[in-house]
Amino acid sequence: MQPLVEQLRRLPGEGAERLLLLGDLFQAWVGFRQYETPGVRIFLDAIADLRRRGLRVDYVEGNRDFFLAQGPYRAGFDSVGFECAFESAGVRYLAVHGDGLNDRDRQYLAWRWLSKSGPVKTVIRALPRGVVGRVVDAAERRLSRTNFKHRAEIPETAIRRYGARRLAEGHDVLLLGHFHEPRTLLVAGGEVRLLDAWFRSRRVEWLG
């Protein structure tokens, strides 16, 4: 986390005016204080510093983020949600994490719905941190064994279909995280950009 934080702290001096985070910065980030780790605190302190220095910071929740928009961490960002629309240099962007686009991976979609549901939110608010961590880890290990095909392949057909539909709403470029493989797909109405993961590239992506 420290190398990323150091890069983020340099952004104002490099001319950045906005920072968009596409989620999954931690193995699991649960949006309640009792689950806070030292890494989360270091990250949040850096974000607070950036905002004091004039940067707008938006966070798009990923599949490893749970209830951030509905808990106390929401106040640490200018916006938190499952998508973010914005304009830069005349280009209209829509940013989505992307983990829910593969409609063939029904097992994962079921886990995604359950893990972010209201009843689960109620339970994890009351459970000790260690218990929830073990449950999440066990579920992800099981999914990694049973849906390897869907995890290993980028669902290009589903991405193109989703991209064309969302761009028709008035966007020029759809930004996706999650897939961890940089790629640009041309679709009706514009393009879809799959962004590399920071833990692979060690690079902050710039737009414009």
C-alpha cells in the first residue's frame, strides 16, 4: 500500500485535478470501522490529504469492497458508488468496476448478489472481524476452484454488449477495472477501455 500512497501524494504536483479509483485496493474492504486495518487507515489519510490539496476523489466499488457507500467511509470521498460518470477534455466517461458483466458466470453473480445484500450487511455489522474474514476467504477459495474458466477468460462478447448499451446513454468511453488486462475495444458509439491493475503495472493511469 505504501508505494501506491506515495504515487497518489505526488498527483497534485503533477497537475492532476481528479482521482478516480476503480475498487479492489484491498483483499477485502468492509465498510465498518471494526474491520479497519492499518493499510486502510494509511490509504484514507492519504486521500484526506489529497482532498485538502484540491483533488476530487471518486471511488467505484469493486467485488472486494463491501458497503462502502453505506457506512462511515463514504464521507472520505467526493463520491462512492458502483459507477461514476464524468467529463475530461471534452470526452464523456463512464467508469464501472466490471465484475458483474459476465452473465454466463452465474455462480459468481449469485455470490456477488448475496455478499452485498441487506441481510449480509446486517450480519457483518454484528460479527467479529476475524469471523467475516474467514467466511469471505473460504467463499473466494471455493469460487476460484469452481469457476476457473470464467475467471481466466475476458468475456469480450458480454463487455461489448454492455458497452454499446451504456455508451448509448450519452457516454463516449466506458472504463472498466476488474479484468486486469489492458485492452481497448471499439463498439457502437465509442470505445471500452479495460485498465490494467495497479498491482501489476505499478502505474497510475492518466486520462486526457
